Amino acid sequence: MNKIVDRQTWLGDEWRAMSVFAWKVAGIEVDTVTVEWMPVQVVNDKEGWDAVAAKIATGVPVRQALMEAGYRSEQLDAWGIPDFENPDAA
């Protein structure tokens, strides 16, 4: 897993530069491009889900806990998970 994260870090700048160049060739000027990688690992076992539940129980917002578990913002939006609020906190 560390090797994958290393490669993502190493290749991120190259992908950004290539994307800016591709947009320029297409006649569109962009200042920045954000490279977002798929999560290296997604929680999919009981131990991992217990850790997610414990985070939420101690006040970590549901969305944050799920993002730390490897789920992308787009997935959470599709599931209707609200932006950084914990419904159990009052």
C-alpha cells in the first residue's frame, strides 16, 4: 500500500502538468488541475467498520469517518451523507 501512495505522490505533479497542457492544446486556459486518486484501500471488514463506528460514536462527523475509511466524496453525495455534520451530536 505504501508503494501505491508513493507512486500517487510522485505522479501527481506529472498528471497535473499533462492535464494543463492538454487543456491548453484544446484551446482552454486553466490555472490549476486537481488530481484525485481513488482510495488505496476501502474498509470492508468487521474490524475496520468497528473503528469507523467508534470514531462516529466519539463525535467524528459521519462523512469524515467514511472518507477516512476510503470512500470518495462523490459516493457519499450519492448516498445522501451530509457535509460534515454528526446527527448524533447534540
